[in-house]
Amino acid sequence: MTRLAPALLAACLAAPAAAQDTDLELVLLADASGSIDAEEIRFQREGYAEAITDPEVLAAIAGTAYGSIAVTYVEWASHTAQVVGWTRIDGAESAEGFAAALLAEPRRAYGRNAIGSALLDSLRLIERNEIDGWRRVIDFSGDSANSYAGPSIEEARAEVVAAGVTINALPILRPDDPGRAQGGLEALYEERIIGGMGAFVVTAESRASFAEAVRRKLILEISGSSGAPFVAAR
């Protein structure tokens, strides 16, 4: 990803998305709960920044019906926090602006897991914006399926799906996680979190594969493709 000089940063920050047709409204809903330390916040944001500016992701955006998508980056814990507001991405410049804004912001969410609340907060961000998207997706990522506060995952997922919004998931496996086997995180996300038209799971098996997993997931979401869950290479 190209690094912007400080003098150019303000000029290149993407403007908030205005009311208009676009192909996809996408909430990037990233884990900032107590199990995620400052270093992990940084590598997650870097992974999303790298992915959103990737040439293949930009090509997928260019190939949509409207040639653009609307994206917001949200961190979840006990309460959600919108880190970068709704931004229309229609090419390299706006993608670089979104990435720069994401990397510049401080951590905004702390506390224990509240996955149901995070999903419903994301739904409200979609329903209350001024964007007319053809498709609407919540891109949930995390390293746990536990939820200690707020509405249950089951009732939140049902409400989101009933509103016509798809939930996809990116489980971030820890070294001792069995993944799909023995009821690991990948299996739990498939069973408990994803839902809606064409919903799928893409798994980051390690920190090294995180950015690649995000890139592949974004391409699938932007292109409207679905199918067998993709597991990123170790």
C-alpha cells in the first residue's frame, strides 16, 4: 500500500458517501474486545487497509454494476465504535483515503464481547445512512464466539437477516484453536453468526494470513460471489 505524505493526507481522505446508488453497503465489523490488544488492533487495521487498496479488490469494485461501493469500519466490544464513517470507494484514490483514515484513528472500542449488540448496531448504521445500496452486508471478524452482554447472537442475527442484510464472518484462529474440527471457531461462526443470502465464512488461520483472508473475503463480497468457505493458507 502506498504511504501518503502528511501534507497530502488531508487532501486524499475520502469524503463521506452521499445519497446515491451504489452496488454494496459494507460494514467492516472488527473485533476490539478484551482479547484483542493494541498490537492486534494495529495488525487488523493494517490488514484491512492493505486489502481495500489491493489491485484485485479495486478491479472487483470497478466491475460492479455502479463501479463503487460504500464502506464503513466499525470496532466492536461491549459497545461498537465507528472508526471511519461511510465512504464511497470508486477507485484507488478513495481507497487510499479510506485506508489512511483507518490507520490514523486511535482505538475506540473496549470491553467484553457483545456480538449481538454489535450486529444490531451495524444494522442501524446501514438503515440510517443516506446511501441506496443494491446489496447490504455486515463483514464480522473476531477470535471468539462468546457473547456476554446485550441481545443474544441468535435474535440479533434473525433481525439482521429479516432486514435483508447478509452477515459474513472471518474467524481469526489462535494457535490452539481446532478451526472446523471439534467445534472450533470456524464451525461456530458458520453455525451461529453468518446468515442471509449467500452468506459464507473465510478463515484467517494465522496472523500471517490475515490480510490475504480479508482480501479474498472482500473480493467475494464485492463481486457478489459465494460458495464453499475459503480457508486462507497458513
